[in-house]
Amino acid sequence: MNKLVSLSHMTQEQVRGLIELAQRMKAGEISPSLKDKNLILLFFNPSLRTRTSFELAMQQLDGNVVTLNTGGDTWTLEVDENVVMDGSAVEHIKDAARVLGRYGDAIGVRAFAKGEDWERDRQDPIIGSFVTYSGVPIINMESSLYHPNQALADIMTIMENCGTDVRGLPVTLTWANHPNPLPMAVPNSFLLTTALFGMDVRFVRPEGYDLDPMVMERAEKLCSDAGGRLTVTDNVEEGYGGSRIVYAKSWGSLDYYGNRNEEKKHRKKLTHWIVDDEKMAFTDGALFLHCLPVRRNVVVADSVIDSPKSFVYDEAENRLHAQKAVLYSILGE
């Protein structure tokens, strides 16, 4: 591997190889080393699990890690090309990327969509700039489009509980209510990765909450190529019926993109889109997954997330092991 931007641009065999490596590390079967390797983590957005798990992953592999938060630890960065920098930005992103690439053997970057202009955000300009200018492998720690490390931990958790042969496994990805429009990277990556593995994917959302057409079309093709199926519905019983996995996540509507206040008003009509016992009863004893953080009793009822069928903490722990596999695959000898 020379970078990790999205799992959907890898083969099923490559992703499965990362999961198998992560499982061996988790079991203590192997203890590889990245001694004298340097990882730089650059955060444009807040983090709890991603920062902690990446720092510990690199430290447990005997490597060095430096964490920076833009605007606090670093200068404010300009992203656009060919601009007159007479505003608030002090340094251009191409200069920062080139310098950090001289210091580190790899750079992890976390940069959410700004939520103002989807045509701009969907180009992932920050991740793209680091890939273009840094000269070292880039690890996407969540961008406008993708969150590959989260998806890797998600699939690892599913395989631990449902077996490694997941083709045809009925899986529900459901939209859930939230006071605010949220980024689409997590649902994009979960949808595409479950499609890559040929699962029976049920994409459940209210009208107006489809993901980017490019993502939906790619998911359909990946499902078809892998022998799976993609069902898109707003019918809860159809979407949950017989599922073995329920993955809940909220995301913003492309219909309201850039109009946050109007979407917040619209969301007040969707408070019934909560994962509760009534909906879970349609499933085949499904496991509940969520990337965290989660708004309890808005996105999911306490009775669901605190039940024995909830594997959100296993999922969060697997971020550490999955990312150790990613780091070693990129930086190992």
C-alpha cells in the first residue's frame, strides 16, 4: 500500500488481507515493528477515537507520532490554488504538505466537508492536496467522501461475529435523526465496503437523503460484481426485515446542502427515525453498530445501544487493531 484514501478503490482480497492482519495483531500472534518510522497526524476537525487509536497504534508498533491541530497548533491553511493570500490564511496547503512530507514517513489527515458547496466538497480538496504535494503516503482519517479506517473496523467487527464469509449477509444501513446535518463519509464508506463484499445491503432513509449519485451508482456496481444486492427504501419494515446487522448513522441531505438552518427545521419532522426496539424487532436478532459519538435517544434508544446485541465498543476497539494493520502495510519493511 502506498496510501489509504478509500477501501472501495481496493479489491475485496486486499481489504480482507488488512482485516486478517489486524485480527492476528489483536490476538497477539504477531508483533511487527515500525521502529524509527515517523507518523504525522493532522486534524482539521475534532476527534476522540481516531486520534487516540492512531497515536496508540503507532506507539504500540514502536514508531514515533506527532499530532497537530490546524488553526491551533499550526498556521491557518489556504486550500485554493492561484489565490492572493491577503485574508486569514497564513500558509498555503501545498507548502505545509511538502514540509510535513520531509519530516514524516506518512501523514494522516482528517478534514470533514465544510457543508457549504457539495460540488466543491465532493472533490476532497484537502486530502487531494496532501496526496499531490506531500511526497509520502497519505492516510485518510475522514474526508468529505470517505472514512476508510472506520469502515475497516466495521467489517472486522461484522466478521468477528458473523463469520468471514459475508457474501449475502443481510445488512441494514439506516439514516437516523440528529439535530444537525452531518458529513456523509461514514455512510458512504460503510455502504461501499459492504457492497464490495457482496452483502445483501438495505439502504434505509427518508425521502431526500440519498447519498451522492456517484456513491450510489458505485455501490450498485460493487454489489452486482460481488454477487450481492442493494435495496434502497424508505420502508422501515422492508429495510430492517431479517437483517443481521443494523448500522445507524445520520447525514445531511444534498437537497438542503449549504442551507443548514432550513435542513434543521426539516429534521424536526423526522424524529421518528430513531433506532428503537420496535424497529429492531423486524430483524433477525441483529447486532447494532454505530461509529460513535452518538446522540442517545435521538439516533438510538438506550435500550438498543446498551443491549447485549450492541457491539459499538468492540467496533471502537477494532479501530486500534485495524489501523495498526494499515500502518504496517504502508510503512513496514
